[in-house]
Amino acid sequence: MIPHATLLPLLFLLSTLNFNPAQSKPSISVTPTTLSKSGDTVVIQWSGIESPSELDWVGIYSPPTSAHDNFIGYLFLSKSPTWQSGSGSISLPLVNLRSNYSFRIFRWTQAEINPKRQDHDHNPLPGTRNLLAFSEEVSFLPGRGPEQIHLAFADAEDAMRVMYVTWEPKETYVRYGEREDKLDGVAVARVKRYEREHMCDAPANQSVGWRDPGFIHDALITNLKKGKRYFYKVGNDNGGWSATHSFVSRNSDSDETLAFLFGDMGTATPYNTFLRTQDESISTVKWILRDVEALGDKPAFISHIGDISYARGYAWLWDHFFAQIEPVASKVAYHVCIGNHEYDWPLQPWKPDWASYRKDGGGECGVPYSLRFNMPGNSSEPTGTEAPATRNLYYSFDVGAVHFVYMSTETNFLPGSNQYNFLKHDLESVDRSKTPFVVFQGHRPMYTTSHENRDASLRGKMLEHLEPLLVNNNVTLALWGHVHRYERFCPLNNFTCGDSAGQKAGDKQAFTTHVVIGMAGQDWQPVWEPRPDHPDDPIFPQPKRSLYRGGEFGYVRLVATKQKLVLSYVGNHDGEVHDTVEILASGDVVTGNGDCSAGSAEAGGKVVESTLSWYVQGGSVLALGAFVGYILGFISRARKKSETKNDWAPVKTEES
């Protein structure tokens, strides 16, 4: 075997045979070569590029021994304003992948474009035939503590789960307490991981997609006081400790509920890669952080209902996702349910003919999702392969005046299944004197007015088998993702609008208000309005049952007491509320319903401010500024804008 130290120089020597030896030797350097934490920036500099071309590019590699085609990302040298001189520089923030980085410059010509080798947007992937230069390695300092910290509620209301990632399996701890200078409590973390052979299909089980996920640590803090702020840090004395974070524990004595909910967010990368990533996810996290900081010592949580990181078999995108959400997920519980892009693969064990399950999970078959999160309950389904069982499928918990229920639309939900039995028993067992509101959540929607013909049969089965559970048990609100728009419906039962949600009034039939909230980041959007430059695209009319359709990215806030529940749609473009529905404990919809006449983002209408709006208005501007500073150090949002001819333009498709 060729030693690592000589492998890259040998590759470089061989590649130079394609060039005139009279040419000056290209060079590349990186500074600094040692980083402290995820998000720290390196500067890549190069010189000596003869006859520079717009297609010259720098590949980003981790580990440094990766084959040329197995880059994690790339940038064109023309990103630098001085590229035409043959010299230039690019700044690039890096996420800690627990392996060193290196960078390689390649020459790529129009004649070498391979139309069969394309990225997710059908843009040609750059060729690696002609290596010009390679850099030294960049590493992260050891002893700086774990990363990717995120919280979750546990089965017991007086507990909080803390999870994080390290590069080694040594035992770690959570130190916690009610004072930042007195962290007397200690919780020991369990350690787990998954392997390449656990992946079910390409690219997750191939060299191009697989990267070592590190070791996942899972600690449970118990016996917490109700509604108290706790400070904590994670790690050990050998590997180092994280910075000190804090959270507010759940308070079962409080009637107030505060939550931030969305689907289909994904993550952003500061480089091009094999898949399109989700730049709008940055704004979603930014505005939610503003809201969380504005709450002070009020407990809250986040609900992300499927299509979590959009890694789809490219493992490092999970690292980007957890680094991106850590500013909020280290402060409030971060809850999830499974989506098609975490799970679906050709041989999944439950795949009826009428379901539209394909290979959207990129071969991950739910493994990273199942191990990187740990939700309440013990739901699981076998994969039928070497992979561990799929977890975090269906569960429920109470927060204040609301009972929250999560389901999996990707695994068996028909009568007789474990999931159906759980949902039926759970909904029938709700104590409405304690939690007068019930919020049901899943990924693929039961109702939508977007195209989504592929899911028509699946929606039909949901309407046949699951809608009776919702209306017979007086579910107040059903939230869905998958469609990357915001859409709010009237209270529904079998496509019929009602005047109340979640409660039967006398002998009246019960109804549930449905809202699609898959607008947090992914930018494949169903087309609802005519576009002059796309005259052949279909236009989907807005029926009477669809009260509001929004085209902006964003999320929803939920604020509830025992008297009423308020759900507000916040747009990422301005951080303001653009639609609100208010539901009383009696089931009456007192705002956001009217006479079921259609409305849209363009039509506008009166928006009732929720209680949380007052928290936000009086909240900390400094907190928002701090996040902006953090995220700008992590990624440049200008990356997707067409600064040069070779910044490929995204192709809009019906992707969910």
C-alpha cells in the first residue's frame, strides 16, 4: 500500500503529464491550518495558473485521502475577483467532520464535460482528470469538547435529553445546575454509532457518500424542577468541555404552550455539492432564534416534521445540519418525525403498491435519523437488513395546554399495525381537562391543493383510515410537511368545511383544521400562480376549503393557554406574521376562518397578533445580531447567486 504521505504527490506528478513542462508550477496554500471549532474560516490562496479558465475549480476533501471524484464540495476559482490573473483567494468556513481537510485545484474544459455525470439540478459535475495543485491538510484542535449539541424531551416530564457528537467513544458527561458557576449535577452519556454496512443503498453505502459519523452521545438529565432555567456543558476532562448552554425545563403546572413548527428545512453549505442544499434554512433558524431569545425564562420547543437534513446519503450534510441548528437546539428541545428523505429506499419492508415510496432517502434507510435523534416512546420497525431498527416513528407528549402527537407516513399506518394501534389508543386517552387542545403531526399531508399526484393514493388511505381517528377524537389541528408551501385549510371532515375545530358542538359532526407547513427551507415549490417565463407550467386553483396559501419560506409559532390556541405563519423575508388562526377551547375558530372564502399571500387580510409577538417585539436585538454574526462566519449566502457564468442555475422540479 502506498503511504498516505506519498499518495497525493504521486497523483500530482502523474497529472502534470497532461501539461506543457514549460508552464509555471501552480501552487495552493491554506491558512490557518488549524481550526478551533465548526464554522471557523480558512483562506484558500493560489497562484501560477497559466491561461486561467472559468471552469478551473477547487475541490474540498475530507478525509484528505479521498479519491478525486469523492469530494464533499467544490468552488470555481472564478469566485475570486482576481482569478483571471492566475492568482486569487477564497474564504471558506468549515464544519468539523472529525477528519482533516485538504484542497485540490483542477483544470476542467468544455470538451471534458460529461453529460451523464450530473448533480441533482442536472448541472455537470466537474471533471478531475487534470490536477494542477494540492494543499497541505487542515485540522481541528483536539480538546475543544463535543459539538452538534441538541436537546429533546423525554418520557418523564421532569427530564431533558442532551445529545452530541465526538470523534472518539470515550465516556462523556453532562454537568448541569441552576447556576452557571455551580454545575453540580452529573449525567453519564451512552455512546452509539452506525457503520457503512448499515446503509441500504447508494450513495449512502458508497465511497462518494459515506463519511465517518463519529460517536453519538446520549445523556438524560432527570429530576428537574418545573419551569426552571438550567445551565449545562458536555464533555470530559480529556477531550475537553463544550461552552456552557442553558434551557428551561418543562412545567406541568403551567397552562401556557409555546412552540415553533415547520417541515422540510434542510441545511446550507458554503460550496456546491452533489445535491442542492437549502439556503433558506439559515433564515428559518435566524428568526426562530430571535423568538426563543425573546421568551426569557419561558419553556418552548421546536417541531421539525420530516425531511430533516436532506442529506440523502451524503453523510457530511448531517454534520452541517446539526452545526447549523445548535444555536437553537442547545436552548430548546428539538423534536422530529420521519420524512421520505430520511427513509425511503427500494427494498423498504412496507411498500404497498398504492404508496409513492421511491428511493428518496439516498440509501440511508432511516439509520442516521434513528441514531442521531432519540424521541420519547419506544416505537421501532425492523429494516429487514443489517441496519438497526428504524426508531422515532410515532410518539406523543404534553406541553402546557396541548397534547402533541407524531406519526410516520413512511411506515405502516393501516388498521392493525403497531402505529395505528398506538395512535388510536393515544388519541382516545387524552385528558381534555388537562390538555384541551390536540395537535397531530406527520410528514406527507392528508390535504393539499398542490399537484402531488404521486401521493394521491396514499392520501386516500390516510383519509380513509386516519381522518376518522382525528375527527372522532376531536383533534384540534393537523400539521403536515412535504409540500414546500404554507397552506391553511378550514376545519375539515371528508373535504367538507365546518365552523369549529376539535370539539363536537351538540350533535354536530367534528372537524380538524389542517395546515401544511413544509416551507422552512427546501426550494422546490409547487406552482400556484402563473409565471410569465413558464407558460407551460400548470396552475393549481385555490378551492374554497383552502383559506390561505403563502409563497414565502418561514415557520409557524404556536401559542396556547387552556382558553385558546393561536397559530401564526412567520415569513422569512421579513420575520413578520402573515397569517393567523385562533381556535378556542370550545372548538370555535374565531379568527382566520370567516366564511371559508379563499385568501392568499397576495390577497392579504387582517392578521391577529399572538401573545408571542409581544415577546418578540420586546426581545433581544443583540441575540439576533449574535446569530447573524455566527451564521455569517459559517456560510456566505451569496454562494447561490449567479456571480459568474459557471454558477449553475437551479432547475425547478416537482420534488418533495
